[in-house]
Amino acid sequence: LVNPETLFVSPFHTGHTTGPSLNNDKLYKFAYSAEVYVDRVKASLQKSAGYRISSGVDVNLLWRNPDNDDDQLIKITMKDVQVENVNERPADKNIFKGKSTAKIIGKEYLEALQRPILLELVRGKVKTFYSYQNEPGFTQNIKRGLASLFQLQLHSGSSSEVDISGKCSTTYHVRQDQVTKIKDLDSCEIEKKGFTSHNRILDVATKATSATVYVLEDSFIKSIKAEENYVFVVNYRRKTGAKIVSKQRLELKSVQAGMGLIAAKQVASVIKTLDPNYVAMPLEAEPVKSECKKCPSLSEHWQSIREHMHPDRLSKAEAAKSFLSFIQNIRRATKEEILKIIRSENKEFLPQVVDAVTSAQTPESLEAVLEFLDFKDASTSILQERFLYACGFASHPSEALLKFLTEKFKGDVANEEIRETLVIVMGALVRKFCDKGGCKLPAVAEAKRLILNRLEKAKKDDNVQMYLLALKNALLPEAIPLLLKYAESGEGPISSLAASTLQRYDPSFLTKEVKETMNRIYHQTRKVHEKTVRTTAAAIILNSNPSYMEVKNILLSIGELPMEMNKYMLSMIRDILHFEMPSSKTVRQVLKDMRAHNYDRFSKMGSSSAYTGYITRGPDVSSTYSLDILYSGSGILRRSNVNIHVFDRNAELHALQVVIEAQGLESIIAATPDEGEENLDSFAGMSAILFDFQLRPVTFFQGYGDLMSKMLSATGDPMNVVKGLVLLTDYLQEFQLQSGPTASAEFLGGLAIDISGGMEFSLWYRESKTNVKNRVAVFLAGNTEVDSFFIKTGMETTLEAETSLDFISTVQFSQYPFLVCMQMDRAESPFRAHVTKYESLPSGRRYTARKGKAAMLAGNEYPLHQENSNMCKRVFGAKSDSAGGWF
């Protein structure tokens, strides 16, 4: 902000007026400068990129209303305009060296800039701004920025004012000869372009301030100093950010004799006398955007990045970088240009093209991809799926997109898996609209109605699951009664899915009725439930401000449960205490009761476990991982669950969940199923949540016959769950600086991801293994720029990293308690960050200053509990004594 001690602005000769007033027959000569700086948030301005426009400014009074001294018409003329560096530069780094102002700005534009403007001031506020109609927008805006400085009031208080920034809430503080004007930039009503990311953690935080200080001396303007600051920081890495500082100074140099007043009753006749070509125009800035003259065409750009988008390279940072630059170019392209690339590309690259075209989220890109895709053609289902997943990750989806998906779902869809994905994605979009207050939009209301009504009427289990998955994304409060019904009354997978959907709701939605139902499920009051549903019900109770009695009843049940469930519940309780979760205080109170806390209860054997730990703990965001694994009494996996959450003080993001579930496999090893699980079909599958978006689950096998054929033909290769390019951070704001230029801040974060999982059996060695592989590359690109048409100045920021995260669980069930080893490993990760400041002229002359750093972040094997470490030593000790293969 401005230092008030260095600022001066004076009201004009006040007399009996309530606003500033100029003296008659005087010419006020000022020196004016407007400076722009762009740099990192905490950097000093001495090395910033930027420029300065300076000029002389002549101001004189033309007319005063004979009936109202406070109604005046003044003329403002810029003279001797200069453009120069804002900081001193050596000659070889000075892009303005040897160029006259006429050469830099353009002769016609310079002439336009130096044409006078007229202001009608009433009580210090600008009533009308007069200029010439056909002048370029950018020169008009520079003059509007200068004109806005002459608007002030001479008493303290707040009001709504219109100036170059639009209609803004403005507060004045008047103290003796000093007036300070604070403008609330967030309140300004002006056409703004841009969008933000859906989740706050993936978004960019902004702060904008504006202050102008006037010191009044001898009834004349001594000087004006205005400063405007815009700060942008990436929420998940606050070191990455940018600031724009815009400064204006106006200083009185001399007062000379000037022309006399024009005698007239009305201001209109004065204008007509002066120059009938003057027209009244809004003081609010007009939108201007300079065209990119040397930008490659969309086809040329695609050819330059194409090789990085090959499927085999999708876990590399270069793929994420190319994806982001492709999106930027698609956003400038026409529908025809986009279709030309889609129609000419081969099947290896097409999925990546569809990822980018859908993520661009412009009307043209949406029309192009919808014209290309045919949902009645099963042979292009891979492209349809990539389109739908990109829709699910959309940062700012349109109502038209949701309407299209709803219509497609009602119509013919050749592939049943695509039909399922359609409704799952509809659920994700419904949530995004509702989170931003758009729950009552027609397309959103229609999609909600369809999901809820069809779930109520669904007869087939497959259909019920499909709509439950849609609700797992939508998280509609009105769906809770339906979810309770399916959680308590549904069979097997349906009950489990309904319960895990309830688990995703914020605890504030979990009413007394929800907790009563979860207690009935856990304690099996009305019917016998599977372990997976009971443990989820327990997790919901313990995570939603449980009462003393609820916690006590859960603790008292341990010892009466199936063997592995006993061990799992004990592990869950220990994890709550170890990680200081919200319910830990109540748990500690209950544990003071020896009936709940005794050796018999807390010494149960088993291999199931639950564990939570930190991946990172930082000043910006922290991230946690949780691993829980539940076995049947015979040693066969029932469920393994890997979760990664990212959170800050105000928001949370469910970054990743990979769940592998299996059931009905006891017959393979001639074991006895647990209570309530005697009649389950053989099944194994995997379900994933990625950045709060539930994907369509994949099935490894369904039924005994399918299981045996896959075991006998298994290669051990993992099955792909999700592979593609995801737009995570999508932030763009274009805004008007009060000195005249337009500015923009754009941050794009892309993720190239490859998640796969597998489950293997060896009957010979009585061993099973589950493996979840996550390969990811992240690229963040930020560009903060000020565009004055004749010069662009800004700062580019890039950040890139690649890593892999593997979760492996190995089980040997040749003895009891069987041996279980869980491993969670992150490979070493290359990390690179660069900052480039630049100034460039349309002629191509450019100044850049680049800084960067690179590092190799060490890999890590994440520590789980000591019991697991001891077990791993035994598993791998036993394995080294024998060799063998897998089916």
C-alpha cells in the first residue's frame, strides 16, 4: 500500500464548494507517471519486470455552472509521453533503447493518447467523461486511469463510486490537508473474465488492494499518489505465486495564466463550442485484448508436442506440460480447427486429444468433441470413457454439458459400462454446481431428479449400484434416507456401497437417524451383515462426534466379533488414539472403564489392521495416508483400502482412494466362510476415487468359473484403473488496472496419471498378493501478465515433479495367524522449478530474466506399525528359503 507520508493531493479552491475547485484563468501543469511491476510475491520491486509511462499533464477549468459552483468542466491533456524501463537496465537488456515513443506506441496511437479529454465534476465526483469516439480502447483506458485520479470527496465517509475500475465501494479518510481514498477492489462491478478451480486446495488465493492519498495545499493539487496491488498464491504451494503492483503519481510543477472561462448555461453548449466530435463515454474501462500475431496454429502446436503425448510417456512431467499448453491453444481455437485434429489423429493419440479438448471447457471445444463422439458405437468406448472422465474432473462445467450427459443417458448407449460412467459423471457435475449455489438450475434439478427417481425404482442390483455410485459423487443431502435404506436392507455389495457413500458425507449431515442406523448395522440388531459393512458403519459412528455410550458399546463388542474383525476394530481404535482424531478424547474417557479396557479384549490375535500417518506436514497444506486391510477368518483378503487426504486450515481434498474388495474365495482353499458370508459369490474388484471424483469400479473376476479361468490364464500383469491427463488447477482472472492497462493471472496444473492394480494367488505356496501402482507426474504453469497493447510484461512460473507410489500387501495363509506384510513405497522424485520475468514489444524485441532450481527428492518407505514391520521380516525371510511362481 501507499505510504501516506509521501503522498499529496489537494482539493481545488474550496470556497463554499463541497468538492475540489479549480481557479479561473489558470493552467495547472503536472508531471504524471504510471508504473507497473510484476514479480514474485515477496520480492522487492528493484528487480521486477515492468515499465513506466510518464508525461506532462495540463489541466484547466473551461466552465463553471453559474447556478452551482460545484459543477465544473475541466480539460486534461497529456503531453510529451515517454515509455521507459521501470528499473535501470544495462543497454543490452533495455528493449526501449534507440526507440522513440512514436516507434514504441505507434504514431497514430500516440496522437490519440495526447488528445485532450474533458471531465464534468460535480461535488468532486466525475459526472461525465468526454473523449473522441473512434480512439483505440487501450489509449482511452490510459486516459480514463488519469481522469479517475481527479475524483475525490472532501469529507470522511464511504460511498459507491464509478471510475475506471467500475462501480466500487470507496472509503475516504480526511485529516487536515490529507485525503486518503481506499477502494475495495473486490466490490467493483465490472465485466470480469475468468474462472477458478472447484476445490479450494487446488485453487489460487488472491488479494487486491487500492489506496490513493491526496495532500491539499493552498487549495491546489500538490500531488497524488495511488498504488494498487494484486497478489496471487497457489494454495497448495504458497511459495508459488505472483504480484502485480500498479503505481500512479501526479505532481504539480507550476501554475500559469490560462484561458478564460467559456460562458454558457449548459455544459452541452460548451462541448459543442469546443469540438462537436467530443462524446460522453463511460468512465468505466472498456474491454481490450491484443491479438497474438505470431502464435502457432492449433495444428502446428499439436505437431510440436505430439510425441510427448504418447501413451507410454503419460507418467512424465513433459506429458503434463504439453497437455496444459495444448489446452491453452484449444481455448483460442475454433470448432473446425479442433475437429480437424480429432479426425486426423490415430487411436494411440486420440484418447489424449480427447482429454485436452474436453478439459478446455469452451463452447467450441465441447461442440467439437460431441460432434465427433458417437455413443451408439461401442468400438469407440475408450474415447467415450476418456471424455466422460475429463467431464468429471471439469473445473467449471457448463449447464449445457450436464444437459447433454442427461439426454445421452436417457437415449441409446451401446456400451453398458459407458452408460454407468455417464450417470456417475452426472453425479460429480451435480455436486460441483451445488457447491457453487447452482443446485436449482434447470439442468441440475433434472439430473438430480433422474438419479433419485431411478434409484427408487431400480430392480436389478447392477442398476442400484450405478445410481449409488452417482450419489457417491453427488452427495445430495436429500439422498440420505435412500442410502440408509440400502445400507441396512441391501445385500452384500449394495449394502457396502451405500454405507461407503454415507462415509463420504460431511459429519454435519449425519443426523441422529443416520447414527441410529449405523449402530443397528454394526451391532446387527435387525439382521446379520458382512464385515465390510459393519466396519464402515463403525467408522461412520466414530467419525461423527460419537457419544460416550456409542464408543463404549463398540469397545464392549470387541471380543464377541469374528476373529479378524476383532483385530481390525482394535487397530481402528488404536489409530484414532495414535493420530489424535476428533473422537480420541471420548475414546480415552471410555478406556478408563476397565470393563471396556482389559487385557482379554486388547490381546486378540489376527492380521487385519488400520493405520494413518503423515506424508507431509507443511505451512501451506498437509497430507495424510491411511491404509486399512481386513481379512476373512481363513486369511483371504476381504478389503484393502488406501487413502490420501490433503488439507489446510479451511478445506480438505480426498486426493486418492484405491479399494480392492474380494469375497467368496474360501472355496479355493477349502476354508470355512465367516458368519453371514456363507453364500457370497466369488468376486474381486477395484474401486478408485481421484481428487474427490469416484470413478467407475473395475472387476477382476465375477463368479467361480470366471475366477478359475483367470487364475489359470493369469499373467500377473496389473489391470489398469485409470490412465490419462487430468486438469487439476484451472485459474484465470482478467482484470483492469486503475492506471489503464489490462492484466491477467493464469495458473494451470496438470496431472499425468497411471493407476493400476492387481490381485494374484498361488495355491501351491498358499499365498496371495495385491498390488496398487500409482505413477504420476505434475506440472504447474503460471503466467501473470500486464498487457498495454504496445508492451507486455509479466512473469512465468513453472513447477514439475514425477513420482510413483506403490502399495503392496502379501499374505501367507499356510498357518494361523497368517502372515501379512504391507508396504507403501514412494520412488525418488525429480523436482524442478523455474521463474521467468519478461518484457516484450510487438516487434519481437524481448527481455527475459530466468531463475531455476532442480532437486531429487529422496524416496521413502512409509512406516506402518511395528507389528507390520516384524511380519514383513518373517514373510520375506520365509520367501527367500523357497522359490516358485504365481498362477
